Amino acid sequence: MPTDTTLTLPDGRPIPRLTGPERPMLESWLDFHRATLELKCAGLDDTQVRQESAEPSELTLLGLVQHLAECERNWFQRVAGGLDVPPVYEEETGYALNPERGIDEALTTWRREIERGRQVCAGRTLESVGRITDGPMAGVEVGLRWVFIHMIEEYARHNGHADILRERIDGVTGA
């Protein structure tokens, strides 16, 4: 099988690299998980993406998209890039829903944060070091390699949540 990163699954998601250099492999796995989140939201309206998973959780697909936009900004721009940028949303985790913000706006914001993070990290090596900016580990050094691995884990975990949410909304499973 070729290792061309342009190969896609039948649902359109990019197949992560199976061989090759580490950075393109990490980037391809992150892109796969990003595409999985987007797939979980595909074809749903603003009411559906606001549907909560199950009590007592208030988790929603819209909240997940917003949260991952915050993660993209925090880890790639603030931590790895050293930029002093504010949170994307008024509530820093991104989970809170605003009645005026729908899925299209949230996805546009999320895509913008992904692209900006790519630009910020383009000239950095996996050995580049940034600093955690806040929380109990504020000031701790972290490598870009770690940030990629953490973001892959972050998406993988939340895509599991997205699977459950999507199944609850309309019965769609898989991917």
C-alpha cells in the first residue's frame, strides 16, 4: 500500500501515514482525528448539536467543537508558539453554549484556530520547547512533540464522546 497522505477512507477522512518521518506521521494522525470530529457533526442542525449526551452531563457536540478550538489555540499558539492570545470564547474551556452561536460559526472558528496553529508551528521542530501558560503546571517546559501527542490524545478521547453524542442524536454509529 502506498504511503501517500492523500489517501482517504470512503467517508473522506485522510488515512494517517503508516510509515515515514515522525512529524508528518503525527500531523496526519491529528488531521485524521480532526476530520473525525467534523464527520461527527456533519449533517446536523443547530438544535441537534446542542443535544446533551445523558444526565447529569451537559456535554454537546457544539461544546466539543468549541472546546477543541480552545485546545488548538492554547497548545499550539500559547504554549508551543509563546503567543499571548486570549481565550477563543468567553468561558475558557469552550463548553458553554451561546444561543447566538451555531455549529457553522463554531466550525469556522475551530478551522481558523487549526490553521493559525499550523502557521505558528510551521518553522518549529519537534524538539522546540514552549511553556505551559496557566493552571497548576504554569511555567513548565513542554516540547512540540509532546503537544502533538497530547492533542492526538485529546481528540481521540473527545471523539469517543462525539460517537456517543451522535448515536444519541440520530443513531449514526461508527467512524
